[in-house]
Amino acid sequence: MESRLNELEAKISLAEDLLDAVNRTVYRQQQQIERLQQEVRVLSQQSQDAAPAEAVNLNDEIPPHY
């Protein structure tokens, strides 16, 4: 009975260690996701700021070979 109890305690300890590792990984991934979302917002804003004010009609453009 005692060896079975020791085995269960060892398994629980290992499970707790694995759970802590998973929690740390999820936390790091969430931080990275939040940084990437912020970068996407900045790049989107920069893209909008760099876009021409008027839409260019490609039919009005003269091809370069003329």
C-alpha cells in the first residue's frame, strides 16, 4: 500500500511540474501574441497613413512603353 501511495505522489508531483511548465509556455505565448497584435496595429496604421489620399484609376495611367 505504501509503495502505491509513493507512486501516486510521484505521479502527482510530475503532473504539477508539467502543469507549471505548460502555464509558463501559455503565458509567454500570450505575451508574444499581444506584442504581435500591437505590431499589426502599428503597421496597419502606417499603411493607412502612407496610402494616397485619392484612389488612382489604372485606366487613366499611360503604360511605360508609350
